[in-house]
Amino acid sequence: MDLHVLKFGGTSMNDHKTWKQVLEIIKNYEYPIVVVSATAKTTRQLIEAGKLAADNKLDEALELGDAIKLRHLEIIQNFLEENPHPKKTLIKESCEKKLDEKIGLLHKFLTYTHKVGELTPAMKDAIASIGEQISSYLLAQCGLATDQLTQFVDAKKIIKTDNNYGNAFPNFGLINQRIGSLETLLDGGFTPVIGGFYGEAPDGTTTTLGFEGSDYSASLIGGALHSKSIEIWTDVSGVFTSDPRFIKDAKPIPELSYFDATEMAYFGSKVLHPSTLKPAQERNIPVLVKNMFAPEESGTRIIRESAQTQKALAVSFKEDMALLTVSAYETVMGYNFLTRVFKALEDHRLAVDAVNTTEASVTIALSDSEKLDEIAKSLIEIGNVDLEREKGLISIIGYRSSDATELSNDIFDAIQPVSLGMISYTKQKRILNLAVDQTIMVETAQKIHSSLF
Ligand code: ASP
Ligand code: MG
């Protein structure tokens, strides 16, 4: 059986027309497994509703829930109008029933959140996942209206995780055990349609896999099934040399290695969830990033090894970063000093993006969060602490190390006279990181991109 896991993101799930396109695309595969995001904007609105409820604005929160329901009803209505089917009424009724059930649940969650005055991490996941729970069910129903044997599968039955809400870690063993149910469906001629992004903790509560988590769901499923490919269908033709929404002349990269693509996902390129490539890499499954709206374009192919011909692969950037600098007091020994700084970060479960060290001082670039104030306070024990916020981190990814100096010169010439908060370069990873003020991040990235491509 040649299995292919196809993931469709929010823009692909935007309206009845794109739903139809999704259903057309999957017809080209003998054994597709379909993973979908929530419809465009839905996840954001759900989280917004949760926050409003916690913030004593229950009415506004409930209204948002109703708006989400209405939008989905419209999609169904329009879809069934354009794709008439003898079972139309039945399909419509089952969609409406599901929507009533899920939006009813949402209202309950919001009312509870309002009552306790706080959006707990567990509740946030329960709320945020509703978008995918709805979209996957409804799309599977619409498939029936086009005579496709699409079958909704609740992701909680397969994507088992720990209970680290908001960024849950998959339980690979359990996922492998559960994956057989999809094969049974495929054997029977059905196409499973599964909501991405969410899963289930050991106690049965809902978890989410983090921002863009649907990609990760797709690769977890593809990995467990040893699929022939994992295809991320989106609204652009692959992974770009930079974010085309901000950087002019950004263009698709035809081929990338898992290694470079992972670095790109991590350093700000919003195309893939950072953990997506791991399961694919372990099983050597190609990951394709394809354009829904131009399926004939080849997109980007991510494989084990790729011959790189350009100077660098990409320029990515990330905002809302902070720079934490600690300079050791004379009494604190060198090796002990760094250990203590990183221990503090570990204790607060903070991930570091880039580091620059000297014997007695260290500058760390990381995503800004409230936790940083606490850390800064605790580090005063070992050194002088400086915390700069509103920084942007620009990463030049995948440059050939032999060219490092030449390349750096290019870059520094291009961005003068920008003042840099920090620079770090890792030869093994072939990444040059530059921290700049957030206000000039995009324009600086543009200059770098123009000088490289
Ligand atoms: N809907 C979720 C998000 O917006 C997950 C995804 O689309 O991948 O992050
Ligand atoms: Mg995406």
C-alpha cells in the first residue's frame, strides 16, 4: 500500500471553494490520509474567546463562538449548494448536529473560564482544539457529498501525548499502537480525515502540539505509518528563501535537507512546525511542501541530503525576542558561571535561540516572556544582568562554511550602519544569527536577502 499523508492548513480550509479543491487533490492518491487545520482564523478566535471569558467579557466571548459557528454553517451550505447530492439533507443535518455539539461545548468552557476568572493551560487547549475538531468532521461529511469515502477520525484516538498543555510531547509508543485503525480504514477503501494540532493526555483531557501543530500531527501519522510521503499543502509554492509576505524577491527553494529545513522552521520561517521533520527524518520519508492553488508547481522537497548550490539557503527572522546578558562577578568561576546561567533557563523551561559567550559574560537571545523577569532577578546572585526587550533575531541559514568570512562581509556591508545587539555563528549548523531592534528587523532582513539572492 502506497500511503501518502496530506496536510491542509488554515488557508486551504478557508471556504467551500478551497474545501472542494482539497477534496479534488486527494482524489489523485490511491491511499491518502488527510490531516486538516482549523479553518482560517478559527484557532486565533477561539483563543481570543478564551481570553475574553477570563477577562470578564463573557458576552463578547460567546459572540465569537457564535460567529465561528455561523462561518462553518455557511461553508456547509455553500458547499452543498454547489455540489448537490441525494443525501444532501442528511449530510447537512449531521454537520449541524456536530456544530451544535462543539459550539455548545465551547460555550460551556467559556462560561467556566469566566466563572474561575482564568484561562488555564488545559482549558486553553480544550478550547483551541475545537477548530480542528469541527473542520475535520465537516470536511469528511462534504467528501460524502462528492461521493468520496471520507471518514472522520478523532485525533484523540491516535495522537497520544503527555500533559504538557500548549506544547504536548507525543507518546510515540502509543501512537504506533493506535495507528493500525487508520490502516483498517484504508483497507476498507476509506480515506481518513483527521484534525491536526490536538491530541490526548493520559487522563483523557485534550492537548495541543503547539503553534502550527497540524504539520506535526501529519508527520507523526506519516512516521507511524511509514508513508511514502508527508505532504504539507499550503498557499505558497514551498519553503521560501525568506517570508514572501515581507521580503520582496523571496523565492521557493526546490530542495532542502531535513537538517536545514529543521533549522529554518525553528528560526522563524512559519512554513513548518519545528518538530515536523523529526519523524520523517527517522524513517527517511520525503516531506513535500506544495501549493494548493498551484498544484502543478513542484514546491519544496525535503530529503536526507541535498546538494546546495547557493551561498546561503535562507534568511529568516523572528520578533518579540529578548537579549539577556549576564556578566559574572569576579568571584564567580568561569565554568561554574555558564552552568548556573543555563541551569536557571532550564529550571524555567526556556529555550535558547542563540548564544554568544566570552569567559566572563554571556548574551542569550530567546523569546520574550514574563518568566524572563524572574530569571533576571535570580541571576543577580552571580553577575550583572541586563535584559533588553523588543529585539528581532535574524538568522542566515545554511551558508557554506568555507565562505563564512566572505559571506559575513557581504552581510555587514549590506546592513551598515545598523547596530547589532548580538552576533552568533555556529559552524556545524551553518547559521549566522544577528539580533537587531525589532523596529528595523524586516528592513534589515530585506537588505541581507537582497545581498544574498
Ligand atoms: N490551527 C492551529 C494553528 O493555527 C494549528 C495549525 O494550523 O497547524 O496554530
Ligand atoms: Mg502551516
